[in-house]
Amino acid sequence: MPTFTVHQPPPRLGETASAPERFVFVRDGFHFWAFALAPVWLLWRRLWLAFAIYLAVSILLGIGLLLIGAGSTVQFLAGMLIALLIGFEAATFRRAKLTRRGWKMLGFVVGEDTEAAEQRFFAEWANRAREAPPAPPAAPEPRYTVPLRRGTPSPSDVIGLFPEPGSGR
């Protein structure tokens, strides 16, 4: 069953908390369309940094393979490996973008599809909000006093496990 990560956006101006309608659920696992159409998928999801890195790596790898005289089969396999990497790491790219923009990951949820995951998450979220314990009363601020020394220090005043100065071991 698919696993989703739940991300909460930063609150907008004038809001104390983000609206639950704006939460994003990102599915873990292999993304076929990211594998099949990597550049289009990256641009569709507005993953500009990932697209730039994909483009640079693809171009540099293509030039490098041409310079060493690799055959078309090797070039195809290298392109397939990059596409597989994009397909497997697509969710990671999305999560990294959300983190860079200040979104907070709230947790994981399991569901058959996005709708089922949303229902499970919000049902549990509502239960926790209802069962939330009241805030504990504020503890009184500790009052510190300056320690008082009684009498003059004696030569046998030793702190810790250190021997007295000038005595034998």
C-alpha cells in the first residue's frame, strides 16, 4: 500500500496556522511519468533546480560519452539510468522543494490513493485535537539565592576527587 508524507505550508500573512486545505500529500515510490517524461514532469511540477541539474548532467554525460567514443547502446543505457533515477527520486525532489520553501512535514500516512490517505490523516488529526490534554499550568519561576559561606575557608576544603594541594598522593 502506498505511503504518503504530509506537508503543511507556512501560514500566510494574517494567519496563525495554515489552512488544512493547503496541505500537500506526496506519495513515496516510483513515479512512472517522471521516468517516462523526466523533463516535462520536472517542469510540470515546477522543480526548476532539479530540472537544471537534470539538464546539466544529461548534457555533460552525453558529451562525455561522445568524447570517449561510446556506442549508441551505451548512450541509451546511460539515458535510461538517469530516467530511472528521476523516477525513483521524484518524491524526494518534491519534498526537498517544499522544505526549501519553509513547509513543515507533519508525518506519514498510508492509503490506497491520495484521497484515502487524506481521509485517514484528517480523521486521526481530528481525534488528536479532540483528545488533546489541557496545557499544564505554568510552573512558578525558580528563585535562586546566593550561597552563603559559613566561616573562613579551611585548608581541608576540597571540591571533587582532587587531593589537597601540597599533600601526598
